[in-house]
Amino acid sequence: MSVSEVEDPVKVLVIDDDATARKAVTQALKAPEFEIIQAANGIQGIEKAVENMPDIILLDVDMPGQNGYETCDQFRQIDETKSTPIIFLSSLSNLRSRLQGFESGADDYLVKPWSKEELLAKMDILIRHRRLEKSLQGRVELAEVTAMQALTDNSGLGQAIHFVDSCIKIGDIEELLIHLGEFLSLMGLKYCVMYRFQEVYEFFSHKHNIKPLEKELMKLLLKQPRFFDFGCRTQINYPNISVLIKNMPLQNREFYGQLKDLLPFIISSVDNKINEIESEIQLKKQTEYMIQSFDTIKSTLTDLTSSLIAGQNEASEIARLLMYGLNAALPNMGLDDDQEKFLMDSIENSVHAMLDYGDNIDDIKSSFDLIMNSLESMIQNQSNHVKSMLARKKLNQKEDSPQEDINDIELF
């Protein structure tokens, strides 16, 4: 649903010390579906936000006194605005500025000069996400309580070992990511996952939606080392998956250290599993392609052999009729004995050569049959290999003991 489909006007709070900039936003959003509220600085913006409860906040970064980062951080500490979508409108485009915006709690970052279409698109995404977030808020809070309770009752190492063992049985990417999300939630962690599958990047989150700024940062941080820490956040990068943890327990150094040990163990197993699932899919596709290719080759060789045999039979029949016709016609041609013998010898030699060619056709057919048998054997071995691999996987799943609840695993 776009903002234009909302019945009540969307309240937009614009905070910028530049009156011209505020006017530009007001002009861009000049429509019945928007109600514009303006503030000239951060302090005034906070007052108007508490008073008007805006649906979204557009915030400048570079302002005198209290800058945009400080204002955004303050918004996130106020009950009325802690979840309100915030977009930074800034002339600063470097990674450090975006990281600061993300750390201060912004949802997106738009570099000046911006276009009306881009601004509306970003606002539309965040407003829809906020509505979805509100509808899921009760379930999220319940999940967080359950996760923290489980955290106090279970050993992190036991959970990690159980997680890796469970991954062996999973053959679907979506199921694998849900399993990873359950583990991270069990550890009390808020997370975003970016994974690469068949050359396409996708995202997954505990909130079922990800801020545009989070997606942008996760892609930028792919170039950083395996562990990249900023504030209470850590991104862990592997070839097929990156996980952004948004609430690392800096105040609990023991638990923080435990997570730094466990998370690579967990995420590397998911990375390997993604690669394994992708390889299985490629193997199945390759086998299907080989079978299709074999059918095409078989059909082509069969048609060619039939054509050669048909040609051989037709040539033999023509030779037979030719010999018969000549034998009948020669006495009436008036040839002497030498001429008649020369003509018959030439024709006979030609017929024998043609029949020898027919023998070669039989050799060609035998070669074709040998090729077909070799191809068929190769295809059968490939198919048997894939079937055997899948059968062993299913057998392992059946022979495993009933899956224990992850909450029941405790080593210490």
C-alpha cells in the first residue's frame, strides 16, 4: 500500500535549520495525503514530535547546536518516537556518515540533492514497514521474553552443537534461515541476515522487514573483515552469508566473548550448508540436462542410422534392377564380346563397391550403438549417484533420534 492510499493524512515532521530546504520538502509533499509539520532545529523538532506524534520524520544532519545524529539518538530514547521512522536528508555521502546515522537509530539515509520520486519511495517503504511492525509487535515481545528465559536455562555451547547437528537434516534455504533465526533469537539477539544463493542476494530479519539503511550498510560492509564491530553492532561476513547482530551485550563481557566464539561456528556451518544445497541443486540440474542431451543424441543417431540403412537398401535394390535390365538389354545392343564384357565388368565393380559401402554402414551402425551404450551407461551412473545421495540423506534423517527441543540441550 502506498502513502497515497492512506485515508488519514500522513504526518511528516521536517527538521532542518535551512528554511529553503524545509520549503523544498514541503513543495515535494504538497498533497492531501500529507500533513507537514516544520521545525528549525533539533530541540524544537523533539517538542513538536511529542506534541504531534508524526508518522515519519525527515531530519537534517548538519544543524547548529544539537546536530541530526544527537537529535535522532534522543528520539530513540523517547517513548513517543522510539519507533517512528526517521530518514536523514544530508549532503554527506561517505560510509562514516551513514554508519553514524545507522548507530543513532535512523531507518534510511538520503543524500542531497534528492528527487521527489526517491523521497516518496523511501517514505512509502518505511511507513508500510512501520504498520507491519505494529501488527507484529505483540508477537515480537513475546518471542523476546521466551528467548531471554531460554538463554538463562540453556548452555550456549549445547545449543550451538545441536544447531549444527540439526543443519545436516535441512535441505531447503528458507528452512535453514528460519532455523538460524530461532537460534539467534534464543540467544536474545536481534539480527539481519544477507545471504547469497544462486548469485542473488536476499535478506532475512527477526522483524520480517529490514530498514533500507541496514540493507545498504550490510552490502557496504561486505568488503570489511570477517568481524566488523561498530557500537553495539557486529557484522560477521562469510562467502555466502553475512549476519548483522544489532544488540551485542557490551555490558556483559563474558557473554560478549562467548558470542564471539559461538557465532563464527554457527554462521560458518550455515555458509557451508548454503553451498551444499546450491551444489545439490546444480547437480540435479546437470543430471537433468545430461538426460535431455542424451535423448537428443539418441534420437539424432537413431534417425541417422535409419537413413543410412534405408539408403543402403534402396541402393541395393537399384543395383539389382540395373543388373536385371542390362542382362535383358545387352543381346539387343549389337555389342561385340569384348565391349559387352568391359561394360558388364565395370557395372559389376561399381555394384561391389556399393555393396562394400553397405558393409561400412553396418560398421557405422555398430559404432553408433557403442556410443549410445556408453552414453546410456554414463547417464545411468549419474542418475544412480544422485538417487543414492538423496536416499542416504533421507535415511540419515529417519535414523536420527527424534529431534530434541533446543531448549532441552544443556551441557553444564
